[in-house]
Amino acid sequence: MRDLKDYLAEYDGPPLNITAGAHLAGVVDPEDNPWHRLTELAKHCVICVCGAPLPRMQQWTFTLKDNSQVDYTISQCARCGKVYWTQP
Ligand SMILES: [Zn+2]
């Protein structure tokens, strides 16, 4: 199985309004945990860099202040709290 470390860039979070609202998508302490954007390749990894299995990525639609909507796919490691995300 491939290691996520092969794919991670340095910290790469979504816009702050998304991180701030991510608790609505079930992310625990979204503003205190590191976010990592996954590349196309890394989407198929299921093991966090800490070694714990990652929950299935889930797609969420965020509605912004101007009523536009953006989709994010998010998974959070239950052990270390790292948040992995992509935009479809
Ligand atoms: Zn982890």
C-alpha cells in the first residue's frame, strides 16, 4: 500500500471560511488541526501518515455568504486529527 507521505505537500488548507465551517461537516476542531490537500493519486490512500486507517472520504457542499456553493471532499483521521481534503 502506498504511503500518504509520498504525496503530501506542506500544509495546504482550504480557504479560512471553509475551515471555520467544517465542524458542520463533522470535522473535530477544524481550526486547530492540520489540513492536507490530497492530489488525485493520493485520494486512493486509506492510511493516514500516523498509520491509522482513514474513514471514507465524504463529499460536503458548503454554502458561502453570497449563496454560492462549493463542494469539498473531506476525511479526518480519528487518531491524530489531521484533515484530508480535495475539491472535486
Ligand atoms: Zn492520523
